[in-house]
Amino acid sequence: MTGSQGDGTTANDEPQDAKSELSAFGVRDTSSEYSISSMSAQSTGDECFRSPCHAENSMARMESYLQLGQLTDVVLIAGTKRIPAHRLILSAGSEYFSAMFTNGLRETNLSEIELQDVDGSALNALVQYCYTGRVELREDTVETLLATACLLQLPAVVTACCNFLRRQLHPSNCIGICLFADQQGCADLQQAAHAYTTEHFMEVVRNQEFLQLSPEQVSKLLASDDLNVPNEEAVFLALMGWLKHDLTSRKNDLGNLLAYVKLPLLPPSFIADHIETNPMFKDIRACQDLIMEALKYHLLPERRPLLQSARTHPRKSTVGSLYAIGGMYAKKGATNIERYDLRSDSWHHVDEMNGRRLQFGVAVVDGKVFVVGGRDGLKTLNSVECYDPNTKTWATLPSMSTHRHGLGVGVLEGPLYAVGGHDGWSYLNTVERWDPQACQWSYVAPMSSQRSTVGVAVLNNKLYAVGGRDGSSCLRSVECYDPHTNKWVACSPMAKRRGGVGVGVANGYLYAMGGHDAPASNPSASRFDCVERYDPKTDTWTMVASMSSGKDGIGVILFGDKLFSVGGYDGHHYKTSVEVYDPQTNEWSQAASLNTGRAGTCLVVWKN
């Protein structure tokens, strides 16, 4: 089929010399490649011709004019470079040139335009890009190209350069790329480079870029809670390395910069051996004040709630990993183990339990995760296993004397305590203690009340048993155990009866979250969203901010300096939600959800 051209000739009627001219410009003859569509259902004799390569051929022809120096109407001057071009092409490709040539500026009618502080080679490459849509990215010139593309407002080139630099990130250059991206206003690249810097901080501080930072830049970096460091000592040593690189000119900044090291979170021995006795800090009042603040934090633990500051807020990488182990879910018994990473705010499946367990207890003893008691769906267990997160291996330990599910566990001054629960026949008030040195269980004084689904926590060197159920009802009573007297003492009761309560400790207070007050025969009863806080100094409970929804069987633990409330059951659904309570602000926020909704999941924080 032969289609008609706009001038009435056919494709086959094109003169041979016209085809030769196209060939001379490097333009492919595609005049026979076209499409025809009906203009209107009513005028079937009309046709519309569209050449699919028209734009490509036109740009190729204009590039050829540029190479031959034909029809150019402006010369751009950058340094010693003189670059002829066409105003129309520059304006079509760049908002910068469009504004220059179409808004009546002085440059609109100039035949030569000098661009100050612009690299000639980068400008030439970007002028070529306006004609071809192609530009070469090289390690040694990409930053200059990016800066020039930002000036000329070529967003596609800017994005390409940023992606190229993101792929080149390395501990030796990430700080420089971060600072450069900030100067150019490339927010995504700046964020990526900053994230890379914090992730690889331990390697970054061994490179020259870190040692050459200004005091302001060092303070901004050390202020980040995202630094991936094993401990706060690493941050202190990094600061000392930067300081000693140019001690004479930098010593005056030490008082300001030391404030960005979380001295209260350093071990007391490190403070005594490396900071308090360091003559570098002796004559700087600001340093002495910071050292005294850290020593008070360690010497007066009862005053820590009053000593909270940015320096007592741990960095995300130093708090360890949060593990959610097992629990009850829609298929009855979850055996999977999920780990939460605070820096990435994400949960990941890491392993499986040895077998099915429900209503068991967990705690960390000597770097191992102990899994104690529970039930397998048929019988109540007294068995104990320990899990090593490093090797992902399980080992069997001596069993408890009593079979227990619905128990609470806590580690107090070394030994592990298994508190209350149900043995399959009756509710328990008995308590067993695991001695890590002797590797055996023994009974200690029993509680005054039988308690299953009890909340257990350690506060001020005492073991607290909170709420639970005794067979006839849920409990609001609370008692605490002193290991030195081997006695349980009654505390003030909570405002609510709470079975399936979650408990946690932060800043010298004990928190009781969620639960229910229904008998076992009424599993569909409503759950609590309210939270109570216990002050051991005054032996009083106070209501604080509530969770977003009512649930029982939530896992509660202090992670960093905030309390995490994980999972739970609202009477209809096993929850994946994770809520985070800030004791300083009395506010709740959301964290990433579990991969598997569950109630009664056991939480531990494990530090490698």
C-alpha cells in the first residue's frame, strides 16, 4: 500500500537527490514507515499521516547542522571554550536557556554569551546532550557535570549523575559526596550518602575525609542516632582521632563536640580510665560538666528519670536486636522467630523453635535465650531449652521441677526465676530459680496468690508479679520478691483486674499494659487499651496514655529507652501491630508490624 505525503507525492516519488541529502546527514530514510488513521467516522476519505521517526530524524539533522556549524545563532563561552549552538534547541532542552532566550533578558539577542564559573567541558557535553539525549558519565568528571546540569536545569541528567554517584559510594568518598549533594540541593543523593556514612561509620572514620571535616560537620555527624557503632566508646575514640589530627586548632572545639558523645552510656570504668583522668579535659569547664553528668548517672541510678537528655538516649545500633519468639496465632501455635532491627525499622524471620510451645517464658541468661515451660497443645511442659542467636543452635537444659504454662520469667542478679503459671490441673503460686553456676533448679518462697498469665518484671533489684488469674477471677493484686530475704511483699493493687497483662520497666517505673478482666469461660470479652504506671518510691499506680486499641497477650519490653508493645489479641484477631511508648513524652507511636500476627509472643533483647 502506498500512502500519500502532505504535498501530494508518494513515498516512491521522492527525488533521489533528496535521499542522498538525508544520507549525508546520517539520517535514516523512514519515509515509507508511517501509520494512517481515520480522522472521522463520517469522513472516511480523509487520512492522517504520522512518521514514527520524525522527531529522531529531525534531531539528527539538527545535530548535523551543529557539527557543520550551520544555522547556529549563538555562541556560548565558558573559560576558553567557545560553543556554537541553536537557541531553539537549547531552549527546548533546558529551562535555564528557555528563560534566558524567551523572557526579554539582555542575553536574548546577544550573539555571544559568556557563562561565568561554568566548566567548559561540562557545558559542551550538556549542549551536545540537548541535541542527542546522550551524555557520558565518568568518575573524574561526574561531579562537575552534575553541578553544571543543576545550573542548566536538566533534571534527567541530574538524576542520572546522582544515580551514578550513589553506585560509587565508598567509605573513602561518602562524606564528600554527601557534602557535595547538599551544596547542589540533591536531597535524595544527600540522604543516600548520609545513610551510607552512618552505616559504614567505623570504616569512614579511618579515612581522610573524616579527619578533614570542620567542627560543625563533625558535630552534625556525631549527633546522629543512626551511627552504626558497636558501642559509645567507638564514637568517643572517633572524636579523639579527629581532634588529634590537628590538636592545636581543634582543642577549642572539644567542649562543644564532647556533648555529642553519650558519656552517661559509657561504662563507668571507661569514664574513669580514659576520660576523667585525661589531662586534655582538665581545664575545659564544659568537659568537666559533661563528665560529672555521666558520673551522676551511674552513681545515682534512682535519679536517672531526672537526668534524661539526648546523651542518655542510646544510638539505634547499640541497643541490640529485639526477638519475638513463638506465641499463639490463627493456626494455634507459632514456632517462628522474628528479629526487629531498630535502624531499618523492620522485622525479619530468622529461625524456628524446636517445637510447638504456647504460654511459655523467655529470658536472656549468659548471652543465651532461655525458653522455659509452656504447653505443646496437649500437655503442660517443664522442659527448658536455650537458643544461641550467634550460631542459631538449640540446646536442652535440666527441666523445672514443676510443669508450668502461663508462667512469667525474670532474671534477677544472675539467676532466672520461673513464677506461677498453671500445671495442667491447678493454678500455681510456686516459684523456681535457675542457678547458672550450679546449672540446677530450686524452689524459693511461694507467692501469696496463685497466678497464671502473670506479668513478671525486675525493678530495683526486686522481682514483681503483676495481675494474672487465680482460677476464679483476674487479679489486680501485685507482689514483689526480695532475693536477699526470700520473701514476697504485697504492693498497692492496680486500678484494673488484668489477666494476660503485659509488663515492662523504664526509668524506674513499672508499666502494666492491656489485658482483660473476664473469666476463662468468656474468651470474647473486651480487652483493655489502658496502661498503668507503678512508682515503687510511693507505692502508687497512675494511669498514663493508652494504646491505640484494647488487647491482651501483648509482649512488652524495654528496647533502647522506649517500651515496645508487640502483637496481642483483641478478641477477634491476632495482631501484627507494634506500638512504641516514650516514657519521657507519655506518647505512643507506631513501629513496623510483625510478619505474623500473634498473641503471647515472648520478647527478649539480645546484644551480640
